[in-house]
Amino acid sequence: MRSLAALILLAALSVAGPALAQPAPTPLAPASPATAVPAPPAGRSVDQDTDFAKGMLALHERSIQMARTQISRGRDAKLRKLARRIAVSQRREAAFLREWLGNR
């Protein structure tokens, strides 16, 4: 019975072939000291808070645009209702982010 299981496993591995030969990605692996704090990308500062606020503001503005489009063109009443709620909450959060950035 063990040899049959081993044979099945061997056959499965041979079919999988190259996909199993490559190392699995490790996105949560700890960073080495040399890469622990990379330089910020172009257009970014070294201030995480400011970068976060700017990035989220851009995301919120795009979400508001998408919600407006759904409200004006969408056919499904439930999705239009959801879009209205999203637009309200995203406007409120975008206003907070603009104010926060203005105080920096």
C-alpha cells in the first residue's frame, strides 16, 4: 500500500514538473538589514504619514468619480444606493485627508 501511494505521489510530482522546481515566493520573509528600509520611490517622501495621506486621497478621489458614474449611469438601484453611500463616506474621508495635509 505504501509503495502504491509513493508511486502515485511520484507520478503527480513528475506531471507538475517545473512548477514545483521553482522556490515558493516568501512575501512575508523578514527583510535583510540592507533592504529593511528601502529608499522611497520617485515622488515619495521619507514621511510615511504624508505618503499614506497623499496616496489615500488619490484613491478616495477616484472612488468618488466611480461612485458618481454609477449614480448617474448605473441601472441597478441597489448599486446606485451603495454608490451614494460610498460617495458620502469617501468625500468625508477625503476632506479629512486634505485638511491633515494642509496642516503639515
